[in-house]
Amino acid sequence: MYVRSLLFLVLCLAGANSHLLKFEDCGSVKGKVIQVDFVPCGYLNIEFQMFETVQNATILMNQIVDGKPGPAPLPYIYACNQWDFYGLRCPLHTGKRYNFSLDLAQEEPEFHLKGRFTLKDLSDHIIFCSQFNFWFC
Ligand SMILES: *[C@@H]1O[C@H](CO)[C@@H](O)[C@H](O)[C@H]1NC(C)=O
Ligand SMILES: *[C@@H]1O[C@H](CO)[C@@H](O)[C@H](O)[C@H]1NC(C)=O
């Protein structure tokens, strides 16, 4: 966690490389995406706001090819159980904002995709669904 904070600080100071991505909503219900911050070869931060409190959540990533979602599995399905990986803790409270984070420096070679991220509660109700172009490297 200390390393994560330090890395975050360094990236903040380096700041210039970070930028906000254009994203499309694909059916958000219990929350909405505020912004998607992308640092090439660094991290992706999906900032979202909750409209309802949920106790626990799952995260799904798909790769959109020809308009259709295909599999693009993430290492963990539970979004709140891996603080050191996704930076998220549950419960997620009404009105509050959170970041779902993903380390992008994990794939070789560089891999570009249109990704769809779906955060759901454990009853399978959608919190947010958002899709955008980004890359791993
Ligand atoms: C979320 O649910 C999973 C599966 O039931 C459980 O293992 C996990 O501990 C729960 N996480 C939280 C933060 O409640
Ligand atoms: C989410 O991360 C962005 C930077 O990527 C930051 O500007 C924003 O304040 C963070 N939001 C929360 C709720 O932590």
C-alpha cells in the first residue's frame, strides 16, 4: 500500500502524462461514471458516483470487437476484495465518489482495445457500465 501511494504521488507530480478519456455509457443504473483518467503504461482510474449504497460488487471487463463484447478477463471478480489491486473498498455509499483503478503495466506486447467495464452488485444489478479505448503496455 505504501508503494502504491508513493507511485501515485510520483505519477501526480509527473502529472502531464495523465489524460481524461472519452467514454460511452452502456447502461449504468445504481451509479454513474464521472471521469476516466488514463496514464499510458501506468494506470486507469474510473471515477464513479453512487446513487445507491451497495454492500459488495463484482467487476467485469470485456473487449468490444465489431460492436460485440467478447471476454477480456480481469484477475479478480470481486471488486472490493483486492484493495492493493483495484483500490476499492465496500460498502459503496450513496452520493460518494470512488475510483476503480487498474495497473496497465502488465501486458506484453502493447495491447490496444476498446474495453467495457461493468461494475455490478451481488444481485447482478448494474452499478456502472462504461466503454472506451485504451491500451496495456
Ligand atoms: C463480497 O462477497 C464475496 C463472495 O460472497 C466475499 O468473499 C467477500 O468477502 C465479500 N466482500 C465484502 C467486502 O463484503
Ligand atoms: C480519482 O482519481 C482521480 C485521478 O485519476 C482524482 O482526480 C480523483 O480525485 C479521484 N477521486 C476519488 C474519489 O478518489
